[in-house]
Amino acid sequence: MTKFGPVEFPDVPAGDDVVLSATTFVSYERCPEQAAGRLRGVYGPESRVSFVGGLAHRVFARHLASGPIEPEAFAAACREEIGAGMNAKLGSLGLKPSQLGVVIDEVGSLYERFKQLGTEGCLGSEVALEVEPAPGVLLRGSIDAVFDDGAAGTRLVDWKTGGLGDPAPQLAFYAMLWAMERGEVPGRVEAVSVGSGERTEEVPSTAGVQATARRVATVVTELRTTWAGDGRFARVAGPWCRWCPLLEECPEGQAATTILD
């Protein structure tokens, strides 16, 4: 095992490089084949919902970094954020300039809700974390917001613009990654839906982040072992099949979407 702050990362077999993000980890926990597709660079097409969510996250980060955005400057701020890093996604959606105003209005509604949330003690937004626990293995994630909660410690927050779903695996991954890079277990991890008002939080423990590290090491081991073998990963059907880019070649996913429709 290799020690990273309070976390001991288990040994993993040598093999192909693995870049495991929080999103890919969550995907693997649902369906290993879907996660393997992501690691091969197979992603689904950009959707309007994901574009709105992505732009809203950039606006939230702008607010935390620079302060509130005045109503008369909001549309221009959105266009600046799109130009800074979302032009390719906008192009893939095929939105006409006249349709962009409706998208900005949707983001504006989310921003009004966001402004009602407490943001005191914010230490940073879109905080990138990276750890290399073993040769050729890179764990990474981006925390939407980090807050100082005083005696309660550091609070990590993940904003959602839709429903929360099951945020536990993602929050556990963030808590582990923070502990490994920063050398301390965060005081609290929290998922907040700006869209629905849902909120869930957990108080991480050393035992908890260690358990997550063991699970992550197992995922890395399974990836490398399967790649070195027949390359066939388990397929697990569920609601996530609707948006899976591998759906056309997956009988399990096709059966699931037929039942869900």
C-alpha cells in the first residue's frame, strides 16, 4: 500500500494507463461497460439539458469568484462563459442565435435560486484535484465549491441543476480524493440541487475514505485485468441506459429502455 495523508491506497497490478474521474467511477458502479466506453473516448452527444447545466455551473463559479452578476449584465456574462469554453458544445447542439436567449433565461432562473443559497466562507470554486496513487493511475475530480465551516472543518459542495439521484458514490470519491491530496478528511460533503431544492450531506470518516480507496483500487484492478484479457466488461441495465452512447450495440440496455418507455 502507498500512504496519501490519512489514506492507504492498495497495490494494483501493472497495466494500461487509467484516468479515473469521479464521473467515470460513478459510471463504473452503475455499469462497467458504460464506464469502459467513456475511457475509450465514447461519449454521448451533447444535450440541451447538459448544456444548460454546464453553463449554470460556470455562472455559479463566476458568482463565487467575482461576486453577484447584475441582471442587466447577465446575458453578456453568459455569452462570455460560452465563448470561454463552451463554443464547441453550442455548435454540436445546432442552436440558432435566436434560441440562445431562451437557454440564457433558463440559466437565469437557476441563478436566481442559487443566489438564495448561503455562500459565506467560500474558499474556492471549481477546485481541481489530482492524485497518482500508482504508476499509470491518475485519479481526478473537480469540486464545484469549497467552504470553510469553522470548527466543523472543510465542506465540499457539488451543485446539481436537476434531481440529486444517488450522489453518495460521487461524494465518497470527492472525500477520498480531497483526503489523499490535501492530507485531511473533509468535515462534510454535500450535494445540493439548485433546480429542485434537494440537499443531502455526509460527514466523512477516515474509515469511510479508506473503504472508498479500496473500492477505487478494485475498479482499477478490474479495468487493467479485463483490458489484458478478453476486454469484455459486465453490462448492467438501468435508467442510465437511455443516454448511453453504447445503447445501439447493447441488448441489455435496449431491453431496459423498452421497459422504461
